[in-house]
Amino acid sequence: FALQVHEALDLYNNAKYVESIEVWEEVLRYNSMLDMAYRGIGLGYMMNQEYEKALDQFEIARDQEQYSEAYWEIRNISLINHLDKAIYLLFILVLIIFALRFINKKYQIFAFTGNIKIKIKKQKPIREFLYMFHFLKNPADACYGVKQEKKATVLSATITLFLLVVIYIISLVYTGFIFNDVIIEETILLQEAFKIVIPILIFVVSNYLMSSLMEGEGTFKAVYINTVGALLPVIVIYPFLILISNFLTLNEAFIYNFGIFGMLLWSVIMLYFNIKETHNYSVGQTFANIFLSVIFMVVIIIILLIVYLMVNQVTSFVIDVAREVILRE
């Protein structure tokens, strides 16, 4: 096995790329889990300009840097071959859109769609869910609508939270390989969903308890709805980032990273304003409330971990005792 590995490396270093591929494949017969072999095969394909084959090998080897290089070559070739067709198609689509708008303005052929939208929006659950997106336009007004006018409910906030979890699960599966460190075959999706839901719920509980001590005006219901409302930027921006991550290389990683940073920053800013409006706090009170809520979150998490460990130990002890009794009988 060691001799085969050294031979493959020696062949590659001497620019004998095809021969190195064959030896690396022989190495995989000894150890099919050796990432070095897949990477070696991928590099051989790269040097032979077989970029599609190289891409597959680098993905198996979890080599994001070389995967990016191979994809960059594939994308360049695709752009050279199809860019003119894409431009013509885009031009035709723009013409069709303008033509349809002109025809609709003159003959109102799509007037029925407006009536359908009105009927849909009259449905209470849909109307309340759509109101959640009002947080993006005017957080203060949205918080007032939740507190005083009951324009959003726990159900609409829960649907929004569920949508957030779905988008997160989609990101684990469909984010581009270059920006995705998750091995989906080794991932428990339900456990990943809890990673989103539980921290949010713990923050809601912590914030409400802290607001009770700090004379906040928000109810538990309002805190829950407005906290979830602060996460709307994730629902709006993240799907777009998941999509473009499949078309970027490491050279354009700043686009994806900037999008993630902007999305999270927007949510944090909205969370600040939502808490401020929910409890009718001053600037200082808001910062103090958020800080104490985070501290209390940590305390709750530690307590939950201790309880989990204790329950786990007791359960293991009871199971061991039961097994001992059964074996003795």
C-alpha cells in the first residue's frame, strides 16, 4: 500500500498524470477511504483538462480549494460556449415582459389576478402571516400592530419560525460544496432543526423574564412574535445566498460572506428595535435587557444540560439494574 502511494506521488511529480491516475485507483483498492487518492486522481484529471471528472473526485476528497479551481474552469468554458445564447434569451424575456405589461395596461388581460390576490389576502391566517413581513419595512409600526392591534398571532409567528427552520435545512443540503462543510449523510436533520428552534425559544423566555424584572410592557406573546419577526431578513436573503453559492468560487467568496454578514446584522438591528418597541424601553434599557437576556440564556442552557446529564445517568443506572436482575433470574 505504501509503495503504491509513493509510486503515485512520484508519477504525478514527474508530470505523468495519466499513469498516476491508474496507480491512485489501485491505491483505492487497498483503502477506499483515502482522501489523498481521490485528490490525486482529481489533480490528474485537472492536468488532462477533464474538469468534470476532477470535480467529482475533489468533492469525494472534501477538497474545497481544488474543487473551486475545477469549477472555475468549467464555468469559464460554459460562459464561452453559452454566454451569447444567455444574452439573447435574457433580451427576449425582457421584451416579452414589456410587451405583456403594455398589453395589460391597455386591455387589462391580467385584471383577474388582482381579484385573486384580494381574495387570498382576506383569509385571516394568510393575512396575519403576510403581516410578519411588515417588520422588514417598519419594525416599530409592526411591533405596535402586534401589541395594540393584534395584526399577527402566535400561529403566524410559528409558521414563520417553521419556514426559517425549513430554509436552514435546505441550506444544509443545497448550499454549494465550496461553502458547505456539512456532510449530509452524517447529519441528523431533526437535531439540526432543534439547534434553531431551542435557542430562539430560550431567548424569548429569557427576554420576557428579564422584561418582567425591568418593568417592560411586552407580553410573552408579543415578545415571541416580535422576536421571530426580527428574523425575517434570514427568510428573505438566505434562499438567494444558497442559490448563488452554487455558482461562486473561492475567488468570489466575499460575495457570499458579505451576504451572510449583512443578513445577520440586519436581524440583530431589527431585534434591537423590536425589543425596544415591545417593552417601550430607552436605548440604555434596551441594551441592558438584551445583555441580561443573553446571560440568562446561558444559565438556562447550563441548567438544561445538567438536568439532561442527570436524567441520562439515572436512566442508565435503572437500565443496568434491570439487566442485572434479569440476568440473575
